[in-house]
Amino acid sequence: MSQTAECRSCRCCADEHHHDHHGTTRIPRGLRLVLGAAALAGSLLLPNHIRPLGLIAAYLILGTNVMASALRNALKGDLFNEFSLMSIATLGAIAIGELAEGAAVMLFYEAGELLQDMTAERSRRAIEAAMDLRPKMAHLMTPQGEADIPPDQVETGSTIIVRPGEMIPLDGQVTQGRASVDTSSLTGEGLPVDVAEGDPVQAGTMNLDGHLKIRVTRPFDQSAMARGLQLLAQQEGSRTRTERFISAFARRYTPAVMILAALISTVPPALGMGSFRQWAYRGLVFLVVSCPCALMISVPLAVLAGLGASARRGLLLKGGDALERLWQVRSAFLDKTGTLTKGTLRVLKVTPAPGVDPARLMNLAAAAEMGSNHPAARAIAAQGSHLSPEDTKELPGMGVEATVDGSSILVGNRRLMESRGVEAPEEALESGAVHVAENLRYLGSIQLGDQLREDAQTALDSLRRLGLNPLGVISGDRPHRVEELTGQLPLDIRLGDLLPADKVEVLKARPFSLFVGDGINDAAVMAASHVGIAVGGLGADVTVEASDGVLLSDRLSPVAEAVTVARMSRRVVGQNIAMALSVKAAVLILGTLGAANMWEAVFADVGVALLATLNSCRVLRSVR
């Protein structure tokens, strides 16, 4: 059973695979609750001689599904569960003449279940809203014309149509048209990507402005979108160690309390310590109090709310186990390229040769690079130019050659300059910059570099305030570049020239470390960390498989926010368990002594369950 479903059925008193969800009936729980409450209230206004009939009718409206679930579970061999407890307690109350109390117990029980349903559904909607991936239909081209069919029914090799403003439903290759595509839901890239004939596109990305025909290259269940939806399934199936312990506890607890209730009902009157009716009533009170609903929902609802709150802030965790480990982290390490930085180049410095106008140098270089897809070329071309290139020629491994403003322009690395006999100062060629020449005359160099994410400083400050220590960057880049780029950030450790195996050793030395990386080259590092978070969205298989969570945006701040949510989930779990155990223990003792009646028993069970549910809702609002 899924975690959501477990929350909805409280997963009380039984192993979850024995549990029927009695909320999935023809009469919705909300309507059943309203009808039952109206019948109960109306019965209290009836004359005494016909009031029992009204109370029985109210009980049947409210309790038929509970009793049916108890019977179904009994036929499967599961005699000890929440449904059998409620059925025995309320039918017993009716048998000794307490009809109003029996119906009231069912009324409050249904109210508690309804609130739990609403809380679980709200948490799940927050998770699904963060994903927002699955399109309903794909526009398939057929010999008879266009047909709308579900994406998972489209075969590889088929051609689909995607119009402006529509989500691309399947992975494929553009066969006709041009468009800008928003890939942020999968890759975290904030800027749209321009695609044209021959370019690959991924399911789950958004066509912003063009009319595309796409040949499907793989089925829906192998797409990045499907991997994201699989993450949701993992969330539902993953339970924390605390949940597993409480489930195991309930399997032994429930038979024990039913035996104790039977002993309370029979042994004292057999010893002459009071009437059978008196002790039977106390035994029924004991049964209602002992139903562990409040205890059982205290953990999964808080965990589900934590997962929903994290997803709402942009970090999709794989499940309750990941959330539980996240609240335990004590230090944090981040990769540099693509994590602390954007992973995209920009122009840092322009160094013209003596007598060369730097503006002309940039204009010529930007014009020459306009036709290239190389990352360095895109960074230079992004500076803009009022000139237009002619006869652009890419020189693999060296750069580009183009005719600009009537001149032959070379833009590239040292090898390109040397191969064409361009004379340049040795110190300039040693810099590793991009060099520019006009008609074989050296014009100067352009220094490129990565740039920090806008919220890198804020994210690290937030992690520091949460008490994570040390904070470090571990990178495969050269140490001096790591120092140059991260020198202004609040980091305790800066390490460069590290292979993945070296990073693993760093994390092994700190058992409760959080690692944030790109998830592509650092799968082993993520496996070695206590919690591994991948940036870059859902676009790569390794990202999804190796990590405990995936950042869905290009921001780092959701990491600290998720740690805050995880810690609050932990506090709420502890509060819920303490509240459930203390109230139940008190009312159990009072009930056995005859000092508590069925109304106190209802509060100790359903009332505390409602309080635990409301307390869990606080997690959803913990980070704004």
C-alpha cells in the first residue's frame, strides 16, 4: 500500500497489506459523515420510544463500511485491526444499551478519517504540483489525419505535433519547425533552448512559441518525465524507520489490548467485584481508547507533509527515508561546476593587444562566433555584435574562421593561432583564453569563466544558520580556480583536483554529510553521502538513480529550506507520538478504574488523532 493510502486508512492495528481502505466506497466519506451526523442529531429530538430506531439508523450510515472492512479483513485472516476494534467496541456499546455513544464513536471516527484524507491529499497535491509533468494527450499524425491519444500509447517512430504553449509529451527529434523550449522542469536551466530540425527534445518540456513536428524516439515509460513520476511512486512506497517500528509495534499491540479488554470485561465480575454490565462498559472504553490510530498516523502524515513542503519549495525527495536522513545531516559539501556555479561560461575579461580597440575586438569575435554551438562560442556571441559573419567555418578542436566586415577573423585557442602563423606574446598564449586575430594580426584575448548561482551566498548562509559545519566545496577543478571563484563564499573547506574517489574519502570522514552535486559524474559520491541532492532537474538517468532528491529549479536555496522542513517534521513526529501515548495511557488507567466514560475514550482516540493531523498540517506551512 502506498504511503498516502496508509495515511488515509491510518494503517492502524494491522500490517498494511491486510488493510482494506474503506473510504473507497460508493458513498463518499464526506457525504456519509453529513448524513450520519444529521441522523444522529435528529434521533436525539425523537420521542424516547422511537429514539433507538433513529440511533440505529445513524449507526448503520456511519458504521456499515467499518464493519464491512472488519469482515473482509477477518475473512483474509486478519482479526486484529482498527476496523475490528471499532466494530466490537461500538456493537458492544449498543448491546448494553448505550446506542448514542456507539453512534457517536462512529461519527467522530469518520470525522477523523475525513480530516486525515484531506491532509494527505493536500500534501500529495503539493508534491504533484512541483512536478506538473504529465500531459493528457499527444497529437499523433495518422494517414487519416491528426488523432489525440495518451502518450503511453504512442509507438516509437511515430510523428506527433506540438503547438505553441503545449507540453512536449514524448522524447523525440524535431523533423519540422523551430521553437524555443522551456526545459526548466527537467534540467533546471532557466533560459529557453532553441530547437530546430534535427534537434532532440524531451518529454515534460514546454514548447513556447513554435509549431513542431517531432518523430518519437523512445516510448513514454523510458522518458525523463516517466522517471520523475517514478520518483513520486518511490515517495509513496518509502517509509521511515520510525514508521516501520510503529507498524511492527501495532501488530503485537492490537491483539494484546483486545485480550486485556476481554479480561477486564469478564474477570472482575466473575470474582464478584461488580456487575457484568459495569465491567463490560469499562472493557469497551478500554477498546476504544486502545485503538492506535493517533499513534499510527502521527508519523506518516508528518512525513508526507514534509515531502509536500519540500516539493513545494523545489526539492523533490525520493521518500520518507530520505526525509528522515535529511533531518540528521550535520555538515554539507557541494560540487563547484554546475552546482555552486551555473555551469555556463561568460566573458570575464577582454585583453586587447597594444593599439587595438577592445570594442572592435569583441564585435569581430562575437560576429564570428554567431554560427557556432560551442559553449565558449555561445558565451562570446552572447555579447552581441552589429556585424554579420560570412563563410563561417568551424575548426574542430581549435575554434572558428569567418569573414566579418571584409576581414578574415580567427577566434580560438593557442593551437589555432600557431597553426595559422599568428604572432602573439607568449604570456598571452599561456593564459588559456580565447584568442582573436584579424587577417593574421593578433588582436587580443577574451577570458571566459563560470559564474556563481545568484543564490549561492544566501543558500550557504542559510545552511550555516542551521548549524551545518563544516561547509565545503569539493571539486575536480584546479585549486586556484576553486579559490578564485568561491573565495567570497562562507565556506570552511575548499578542495580542488579531486577525483570522484577522493570526494568519497572526504565524505566518509564525515558520516552525516549532505552532498549537493550534478548527479552525473558524482554517482559514487552521492552514494557515499548521508543524503545526496542532485541539481539539474530530472533530465539525466544518473541524476535520478544516484540521488536521494532532485532540485527542480536552478536555485540552491531549497536545500536549506528542505533541511528546515525535515527537522520540523521530526519535531512534529515526536510531539504527535508523545501526545498520543500520554493521553491514551491516562485515559486507559481512568477507564479501567471506571473514572472515564465512552466520551473520554472517543477523545483519547479520535480527538488525539485529529490533533495529530492538525499538528502535521503545520509542516506544510513551515517554509513560505
